[in-house]
Amino acid sequence: MTETKIARYGNSLTVRLPAALARDLDLREGDIVTLRRIDGGVAVERRHGSRLSAMLRTVQGPPGGEWDIGPDLGNERID
């Protein structure tokens, strides 16, 4: 369990997440979350979907070989 203090940010209240907790939850500045009231408390839920960096981790490397995109037109030919 982690305790934190509620602070004022303009006209709103903020909850600061400790860096270790944010890292464990893979939360970053700018991420969108949903707050839900549950049994007198608050739950923070991550937005469903994939982050680009997570998708790029699945890439095995650059594609090999050449791509054939059709015949050369005009002065496109590079030797």
C-alpha cells in the first residue's frame, strides 16, 4: 500500500503517483486513465488499447530483401 498527499492544481485536486508505482503500472505522463468510485474509494483504470512502443517491441527487425513496386517510370532508375 502506498500513501500520497492530495494537492491543488489550478481549480482541481491532484493525486501524485510515486515513480515506482507508475513504473510498475507502465503509466507515463499524458496517458489517459479512468477514475471509478468503488466501495468508498477510487480505482484508477488504464485505457484499453496499445501504446506504439509496446507494439514496436514485437517487431523482429527490418524486412529483408528488395521490394518490387513495379516498373521504373521517367528518370526514377537508380543504378
